[in-house]
Amino acid sequence: MRSNRTQVRLNDVADVISGYAFPSKEFKESGTPVVKISNIRVGHMDMTESQRVSDEFVERLHPKYVVKANDILISLTGSHISQPNSVVGRVARYSSKLCTALLNQRAGKIIVTDFERCDPNYLYWILVQKSVREQIASMAHGAANQANVSPSQVGSLQIFLPKIATQRRIASILSAYDDLIENNMRRIAILEEMARRIYEEWFVRFRFPGHEQVKMMESELGMIPEGWQVQTVADFGKVITGKTPSKSDPENFGDDVPFIKTPDMHGNLFCISTGEGLSAKGAESQKGKTLPENSLCVSCIGTAGVVSITTRPAQTNQQINAVVLNEQHNREFLYFALVGLKETINLYGANGATMVNLNKSKFEGLKIVYGDSPTVDHYHTLAFSFFEEIRVLQLKNANLRATRDLLLPKLISGELDVSSLPEPEEVITA
């Protein structure tokens, strides 16, 4: 099959464009979302922190700046290759479940121009390969945390294209994995929403079972049900602030212990995988920073207020404060309580600088309205099954991604003859 592939430059079959330079004054609280480089992750989009501009920009700007379902996006600015979560050249495909967006400067879009030679879905799978992303990152110039690559540099990539029918077949097989991953993501979103609604009904609106017979009383956080109390984050367990081992010793890093950073937590109730890990030596050098399973991690510097739960012993960097629970039945309650503190964390962490920075003592002192034992226990009984099903689905997705990523280079290189492979559904369920 390799002999049937044709080598072309990317810009022979596609255009690479940079986004529109929106003036900062145009960003609003509502309107059309704008895709920035921070929204482009490795292989997926994260629009939870997207900024917005007036809807009129959709009609005013050239159509090339409009981002729609399945568009191929690339970060033209980022870090050097040593920092994989933020590396320049990250490639993602805009999900069909996201609304129309606009492209900001330094976020790039790759638009196929020759459909007879190149299938857009197949091109995405070429570009998302680790080896190709590393090739793009190697072109970058600039500081370690501000590396840039130009559209013309990306366009100069040499790629191999088999016959169009083969491209479509390969894209179909690989996309079947993504379809199943997205279905699982939808199920996760539904389960989390169900748990969140019960939490808000009981612990925010105070309409918990039997609330009609409970009097309200004054507290420092306003009126709360009698028998409930105001607690601090520190009351729920030991707070540990993460730390990064010395990078001057490369032996501190490896695959023995997950090393959690904020990008690993985005959109993940459970932190299943990390972009970087520590060696046993690196973890031992700061063993007091090791978190057990079911610790709640909260980002408190930079993009603050992101919450995720550990699934095995791990460490975090210094941007994260974690709560090691005294009592496991508080896990589900405290998760949503911390999610609800996002605005407070950003407010208390603001210190006049451009970056939010909430220190450990302030984090420990954040106040939470805590229900009586029967109500919290009842919520734990209901929400525990939702959380555990989410954990299982996230693990399934991690396995699907791993299998897909092993298959990807073999299909793209021609090592596997696509004509001999079963239908996509059979590949996944085998």
C-alpha cells in the first residue's frame, strides 16, 4: 500500500490561515464564542473558558474566520515541545456539538482546497499524529513558553496521500473511535448534570427531602436550615499544595506517578490521565506531596476554579491545592461545593496582577454551607453511582484513545492494509 501513496506539500491541497485579530474591547459576556489557542487541546477542543464577541461579527467577517463542525484547527503559538499540554502545533477538530464560533489570531484553520486528492477527515488524522505535531513544533521559534509557527511553515509540511477511497476508509475506521468517545462524553455530561441538579436543589435552594419541617436560621452566609453549619475547606480534610521537582534533574520525571496540571483537569470530573508523569525518584523527593485516590484537586493559580478528582496516587504542580478527605462520603458533596466556589476563588485570588493566585491559607479558609449528616449521607448514596459510572466511562474513553492512537500511525503509514480490516464497529468491539 505504501507504494500507492503520493507525496505532496500540505499547501498543495489545503490553505493554512491565521485567525482574526479581535480588539480586546470587542470581547463581551455573551454572543458568538471565539476560538483562541488556549481552547485548542491535543486532539480535542475545550470551549469552557471561551470569550465572546457580538453576533454581528459572523456576518461581518470573511467566511474563512468562521469555525464550524469538523473544521481542523491548530495552535500557531504555544510552548516548546518539552511542555506537551501547551505545545505549539496542537491540532484538534471542532466538534459537531459545539455552536458556530470565530477564529482568533494565532489560532489557525486548515482548509482543504483539493477534494479530489485529499479527504478533510483523513487530513485531520495525518496532522493529529504525535510525530507530525512534533515536526510542526520543531519549526517554531521564540521563547520556551512563547514559541510561534507561521501558516507558511505549517503549509510546507510534506504529507503522503493514498488513493481517495483509501483515505476515506482509514478516516472512517479512526472516526468510529471518536464517535464512541463522543457518545460516552454525552453520557458523562448527563450523569454529571443529574448529580449537579440534585446538589443544587438540596444544598443551594435548600429543597432537600423533609425541608418543609425544618426551620431556617441566621448564619454568616445568610439563612440556612436549622442543624446545618458553615464550614471551611480545611474542615473537610488536609490541604496539600503541589510542587514541581527540580527540572535540572531529568531523572525526576517518568511514568511512575501521575503529575497533574490544570490542563489535565479541564472537562474531567476524574483525572484519568496526565500529560506528564514523575519517576519514583521524583515523587520520593517530595513524598509529602503525594495525594491518595479520591483527593479533590482545585486549580488556584492562572485558570482558577477547575476541579477534578484523583483516581490513583498522584502529585500536582504548585498551581493546584488538593483536599485529602477525612471522610469519603463527603466526596460528591464537596466536589460540587468547590465547583460552586469558582467565582469566589477568582475574586479572592485577584491581587492586582494579571494572573489569579489564591494561596493555601486563603483556600483553606473558603466557607461552605454543609448539610446535616442524614442529608449529606442521602446525597452520597444517590450521587455515588453517578460518579462511579462517570469514572468507568472516562476509563473506557482512555482505553479507546490508546487503541486508536496505536492504530493511527500504522494506518497512515500503510503498515496496515486497510482492505484487510473489518468494519469500524467490528474493530472497536473485537
